[in-house]
Amino acid sequence: MTVPRRTLLGVARRAGAPIGYPCRGEGVCGRCTVLITGGATRLAPPGDRERALLAHVGAAPGERLACLAEVAEAGSIDLRVGGGTYRIE
């Protein structure tokens, strides 16, 4: 099932995941990097801007920028933020 495009940051924060975003979700600071541990296929592929910033911050495989990652499909996504693990719907 396809859903309207929403950012992972918005969905995760509504679910209570404590993701920092000092640039207010503008996609310039890289502080909202999260590790996707399940449901990655529910996210749209990273765009040029996200790929460039992920490279700039030295992100590990499986990490995404919550403010730029778009949720493209309904279902659960598991992510790690800091020391916590969260499942968002």
C-alpha cells in the first residue's frame, strides 16, 4: 500500500523516538542520522542531497537522515537512535 510521502523524522518523532534535529529538518547538519534495522524497503531510496550529506558525515551502511528520508510505504520501520531501538508505524 502506498502512502503520501512523509519524512522519517516526522513519523518517528510522532512515535516518540528522540531524534535531534538542530537544523530544524532542513537537511544540512546531519544530526538526525538513524540506523534502520528493519523495514528499510518502506523508505524511498536516498536522493542526491541525502547521499551527499550521508557521505559528508561518514554515515555507516544502513544509516539514513531522518529529515530527508521519505516514508514511501505503510508498515513498520525499526530504527536505532542513540542507545534506543524504536518501531514506528
